[in-house]
Amino acid sequence: MQNLKLNKGKLLIAEPAILNDSAFNRTIVLLTEHTAINSVGFILNRPLDYTINDLLPEIDCDFPVYQGGPVEQDNLYFVHKVPQLLPDSIEVANGIFWGGSFECLKDLLNTDTLKVSDIRFFLGYSGWGKEQLDQEMNQNSWFVGDNDFENIFSMDNESLWKNKLLQKGGNYKLWANAPSDFNLN
């Protein structure tokens, strides 16, 4: 896996060096925006114990909700692959879209038009100010990976981080198999 440039649509993979960072330990973040001013993304592999219906009782849908990041955790965000159904969506990359009409979304969910493999919901987001993410990259907190998953909405959360480390190879293979809690070792 070569060194890739930060760009929207790329994946940020937490380096093993940030094991003590409870917000990002063993995470994969889909970068949905990266400009000279800021960066925004959503953690893909942190499911919460909530469904959409738990958060919004008026929506009859049991799709899971994920922890998107430590910023604005009381706000619901979504990424999807159905822009033709959700006006005002913003393309991130390769058929992945961010946001769109929430009123249309509610109707689509209440009529069972969407499948869980079409969309992913997040409480909060991961955000970085000007040059903050570049600094974290220089401190070896992250490495960048391609989004090479056929469908990020239906991937296995448990092995996502591990598989990205195995792809990177070298010493990362050792970290990929390390226990998440070293006290259990």
C-alpha cells in the first residue's frame, strides 16, 4: 500500500501508535471533505447500540447508527449511494454521497424503499481545523488508504481496521493481530 495523498473519499486508518486515544483507537474514517480550511469524516467501524427508530421514533426503521466522531454527537448525519432518491446530496467519491433532503429520507425509510446496504447513519462527525489533520499525519497518527471496498455500507466492522493493517504489511501485520485490550493478554 503506497503513501496516498489526503483527499475526500479516502480512508484515514488509525495508526497503532494512537492506542491511548479513545476517540480514534482502531478506527477507519471516511474522509468526506478535505480543503485548506478543514477536514470532515465519519468513523465507519464504531456501531452504537441505537437504531434510527430509537433516535427518531417517527421513523419506522431499525437501521443501525454509528459513532461518526467526537464532534456534535447530538446531530445525525448520513452517507449513502442513492443520490437519485435524495436530492441535494454531495458526492464524496466513487458513488458515495453525503447528506441530502431529510424529508425525502424520512419518506424513503418509512416506506422501506432503502436497504441497509444503501446508507449509513452517524451520530457526530470527525473534524479537523486548518492544518490540524496534516499535523496529525506528520505525527504518525494516521495513514491514508483507498476506499477499495465494494460497498462500505455492508462491510464487517470487527475486522475492518485489522484488514487495512494487514494490507499495509510489514510491522502492521503484528499490530493487526494484537488484542484490543492489552490487559487481557
